[in-house]
Amino acid sequence: MPTIVRLLGPPRVEGPGLPAPRGRKPWALLALLLTSTGPVPRARVLELLYPDAEDPQAALRWTLSQVRRAVGPAIRIEGDPLTCEIADDTRIDVLDVLAGRAPAGWPLAEATLPLLEGAEPDVPEFAAWLHGRRHTIAQAGARLQRAQRAQRAQRRRSPASRVAVRELVRVGEQVLDAGASRDGTAILAGAVARARTLGDDVVLAEALAAFGRGYVHAVASTDGRAIAALREADRLATREGLAEVAGLARRELGFVATATGDQEGAIRLLALADAAAEGRPDDRAAVAYGRGFALVDTVRSARAEAELSTAVAVTAHRDRPRAHAAALAMRGRARLAVGDDEGAANDIAAARTLATELAWTSMRPWMDTLHAELLLRAGRPGEAVEVLADARPVAEVLGDACWIALTGRGLAAAKARLGRPEQAAAELEAACTTLVSDADVCCWIELHLRDTLCTITEDRDAALRQAAILGERAERTGLVGYAARAAAHRARLGDRDAAVEARARTAALRS
């Protein structure tokens, strides 16, 4: 018999012989761990649930024992940061809602009930967190109910046609552009399912490519299902002579390779995409953008700006405003990496203006973090905090782990400059710990956070440890710009050999 954990409405565990926990904080802890985007540092739990406890560590140990007693083998909780391992036969209502899955063992009508209804602990810090999480989950519950009703209605309608599948793809992409990642990818997944019933490999390849592209950008860059969809799209498109679809699939597989730290693999895939882009300027511009993204902070970083300049020029000429804004923002990042702050400022300002005109909300946190970096470099941390304070909630509502990590990194850097280096370092170290276990955060972003942590950490030994981790991971992924910065950190901390290494690596990057 499966165990069903119910956290929407009055919380309870439905399973064989499991006792209810004593008090409200065990439920609060369970909700916090299950609905967070990754592992939760114990320090974060103490901050939210035990801000005034005489012995918060002991209080947390007691609460953990109560949670484990209540869920039994259904959920295994351990570590620091705390992680949850959920048994195969366990169903959790709030996770079904957040994943957009059909309810398993609980009624769909309850998808919009408040999280922990009637079981809220009387702790202001947790109440603030709970308020925001309830809002997000209620929206997801409403979307799930609409999607399930739409699926039931769809099953009652006539079979799919080529026109219907292509219309679903168009609508799904529009919904993604509006920032509703789960809704958009669910529509695209529906388009793939309908395309499979047609027996038409042309339409199926188109739907697979659109689904894979949407999912790896909006939800998870390393999702196995999305990567498999892109590979199948490439295979079908190549067989059917659909060069445009094959090129799209290869570009997105190149993006996945870059995001996961396989820069050489990305360049190979983008070369294949370029071969398929013959005679199509828009596709050539997209390949140039992908190459520029892959080359930043590598031994060929000097080529990154040139590739991105090609993308900027073509998208401007072809009247592709979103692609143009994205290319400007990425070129701004490339220029920041080589210290061209003036050129970066022009690009980032233009990208932010375009994003505002286009109401492109899903990209604003990224562009705002770039703008905040310029403010930090100009010695204006207070203004950077104001920009990031607006960007962070948008990133959290979008549920984009990359944007959340980057806004957190910017806020930590600003806090350090405003005289709170210990707090900033602790927050950033916790974020790095979480990122290591979150495969859906781009590799370069983790290195970016660790680079900043080396800068603001006042404990020399801790800073040297972080610099060693930064250097090793940068070398392994080919992002040697960060290896140069790791060597510079070690040199600053008294390692004489590292100074020579830093100069050599920096010279190689500029050649």
C-alpha cells in the first residue's frame, strides 16, 4: 500500500501504522524541505523555524526525529544541507502540483488548498516564507486543474491533425514566452503525444524539437526526457531532409553541453548545426550566439565577442527583437569577462530597454544581474542591491534556479561591500553547497558564485579551499578563465607559485 503525504490543506500522512508528529514545526520542516528547489542548509532551517530558541540545534534534532517518525521509510531525510529521498511508492500532493502531474491518490479538487492549512507554527520568519510559497503553489494548483480539465476535454475531441499539432506548438511557445514554463512545456508535451498518433515524422520532429528547446531553457537544462526529444528530433529531421529542424535540435543540444560544462562537445554540436543552417541567416545568427555562449571564459574567449557581434548584427538587420536582446545581453557578459565595462554597459542598457519594450519578463532577472554587476564595479553597491531586490522575486516566481543563483550572488557581493562580509560569505557558501547538488544550474554559474566567495571570504584557509575547488572545476570543464581567477585568488592569499600561474593563464586568455 503506498504512502500518501498530504501537505495541502490540513497536513497528514496516509499510510500503514504511521503516527502523527507532535506539534506544528515537524510539518513546517517537512513542507520546507519538500517544496524547496534543492537541498536546504540546516542554517536556513534554524533561521526560519528557531530564531529565538536557546538551543536551536537540539530543537532541530527533535523536530527531525518527529518528522522521521511520521513518514517512516516513505521519505529519508539526512545531511547538511538536508536532503529528501522519496521512496518509489510514496505520493506527495504538493510535489504533484509543483511538477504539473496528475494527482496520485488524492483529489484534484484539493490542488489549490493552502499549504499547511491550520498547522502554521507561530514564527514570523517562517510565516513570511509560507506566505510566498502558498502563493506559488496555489497558482501551480490552478494551472494543474486547468491542464487536467483541458486534457479530459481533448480526449473527447477528434484525433490530432498536422494543423492541430502545429497550432499546439505555436501556443506552447507563446505561453513559454510569457514566463509560464510549466504550462508551456505541458502544452508542447501534448503536441508531441498527438504527433506520435499521426505517423508523420515531419510533424513529430518539429514537435520534439520545440518541446526539447522549451524544456531545457525554461525548466531543466539536463532533463533526460528533453535531451532524448532533441536527439530524436535531430535523427528524424536528418532522415526527412528537414535541415532547419535538425539545426535547431543540434543548437539546443549544444546549449545543454555548454550548460553542463562540456564546452568542446558544444562546439562540435554547433558546427553540425552550422552545416544545417546553409542559406538561413536567422539560423546562422543562432549558431553564432551559441558559440559565443560556449566560448566565454575558455582559451578561445577572444572569439566569443566576435561570434556574439555576428549574432547582434544579424538579428538587428533581420528585425528579431528578442534574439537581438538576448545577443546583446550575452555580448555584455562576454565583455564583462574581459574587463570591457564600457562596451558591456552599452550592450546591457540596450538589452534591458528592449526587454522592457517587449515585456519579456522571463529574461529580466538575467539582464538585471548584469546591470547590477556594472554598478558593483562602479562602486555603487547600494544601487546594485535595489536592482537585485526587484529581480530576485521575479526569479523566484519564475522558478528559474539559474536566475535565483545569480541574483543571490549579486546580493552577497553587494552586502560584502556594504560592510557585511561574514553574512554574505555564509549565504553564498550555502548557495554553492546547494548548487553542487542541483544539476539544473549552468556550470559557469556555480563557478561564478565560487569566484565571488573567494573574494569576500575573510577566513584565509576557507578562501584557499574555495580557490582550490574553483580551479579544479574550471580546469575540468574548460572554463579556464575561472582557473585564472582561482590562481589570482591563491596568489593574493600568499601562494607565490600561483602568481606566476595567474599571469600565464591571463596572458593565454588575451592572446
